[in-house]
Amino acid sequence: QVQLVESGGGLIQPGGSLRLSCAGSGIIFSICRMGWYRQAPGKQRELVATITNGGSVSYADSVKGRFTTSRDNAKNTVFLQMNSLKPKDTAVYYCNALSIVSGISYWGQGTQVTVSS
């Protein structure tokens, strides 16, 4: 059974930083493209960042230069470092694992990030 568990969310003031983690079990991270998505109230889920199994990264324009994703395959964990947070970054953040072997996509339960003064 595959499980992805996000952690690290919370309430933060504008300009602050948070580091999200996503720990996986029942899945081999090294064969997955990992992604971070977010969904704000009343909006569609959007892609924030991806990191391939080879370590190549890509970011949404809205977070470029502020967010950084990384992975530790040995620990089956992926991270999202979020700096210079803005109120518009407020959303539930989800971790996604896409197996490049099976094509199956897995989701975590999400972690709430609220940026407010």
C-alpha cells in the first residue's frame, strides 16, 4: 500500500519561510517523478514544482526564485523549501508521486499553508 505523508505546513507571516516534507512508503521514490501541487479555496489544483528521478527541477512561474524542491531517494522523501512567502501562496499543498514505470500517480493527503499577518 502506497502512502505519501506531507508535513511542515502551518501559519506563517508574509515574507517568512516554511519547509514542507513528503515521506513515502510502499513506493520506490527513485523511479518516480515527484511533484508539489497546491489548491487554494475556490480554485483548481495547480502544479507548483516537479523533480524528476534524475534530479531535474521545474517550477511554476509564480514561485520561481522563491521555492526550491529537492529529494532524498535513500529516505524516500521529497522537500519543498518555500521562502519569501506571500498571502497568495495560501493553499493546501499536496505531494504527488508519478511512477515512470507503471504511470500510476499517487497523492498525499495535503498540508495546509496559510500566509497571513
